[in-house]
Amino acid sequence: MTDPAAQTQRLPWELHPALEEARLRAVARVVRDVCHDSAADHQPDKGETVWSLGCVRYDRLRFSLRAAAEGEHQAWLETGPNRGLYMLLKIGGVPVRIYHGEEDRAAPARYAQPHVEELQAMQLALDGMEAPEEERSFRFIYDIDGAGELKEIWFAQVDEAGQVYNSWRIDLEPLTEVVPFKKAPVVPPAIVIKPRDEWKQQQNPGA
């Protein structure tokens, strides 16, 4: 097996021009936001577990990426047909999948071995380009912390044995908490009650 550490690391856009940095960062931000929202809604005190959090996060991720592909990023992002839990993205036509894991560990078999649909999309994406020396698939790999927040995310290639190559860590700006603006309370002036005679004197000083 080829040792990835012994190879020259290549950036995603050097592997395929459609894998632009801005596009990869946009997808990574969707992953980050979904992780944050899912973690914020998680309620372990009501019996929810890490497993249930993972299921919610994955469902929301599919929903959010489909919404992005049909809205803000429709010019370059596509999602494949909704077939069970299988999720395939196309970035500028290049097929990509996403899984929860670590960059220095082998990819799970279900993410390392491409499906027929992915292979067909890759053939179209590479049409007219120089054929790669080894067949590898493109993957986002994301890791989370103990609270379920996004810890790190990479874009990389994996071969069918699960070996990871050309991993590029995507640095994202930290999430900022939105603090709702509150107006200062309006304090009405104090009501001063004066004797009736004094009030008349102020109204008619010459009387």
C-alpha cells in the first residue's frame, strides 16, 4: 500500500479545478452550523444519547445541504437522489461524500468504496482530464468534541481500502453568539402633587 506520508500533498483545486477553496469552505460552514444547532438542541437529561445526537445531526445535514443546493449554492452544488441514508454531493460536478471520523484513521468501508452512481459522476467529472494514477474518492471528514460541536473538518481523498490521502484541514471562523439588542427601559418622570392653592399661584402669578 502506498504510504500517504511519503507522497507530495496536493491541494483539492490542484486535483480538480471545480474543487475551489471558497466552495469547500461553504460546505464546511454548513457542517459546522448543523453540528452547532444539533448540539444546542440535544437533551441528555431527557434520555437522549450520543447515538440519537448523531442521527439528528446526519438528518439535518442532509436537509441543510439539499436546501443549499437548491438555494444559495445552486450554481455549483448538487445533491444526488434521496435514497435511504445514502448522501452524495456534487461540487461543480465532482462527486463528494461526508463522514464523521478522523483524518489520521482509515475511512469506514461504506465511505471508502464508491457506489456506481459516484463512479459514473467521477467519470464525467474527469472527462477530458489526465487520468489519475490511482482511483480515489473525494471526502469531507469531520470530527466533533464531547459536546457535539465541530472540532475539525478536512477535505481529502480515500482509496477503496480506506487509506486517506491529500488531506486539507479547513479552518473556519469561530461561531459568534448573537446577543439580542434590548432598549433601555423608559422611566417616566415622577409625578409631583402640589397643594391646590400653590398650583393656582403658579398659573396666575399676578393674581
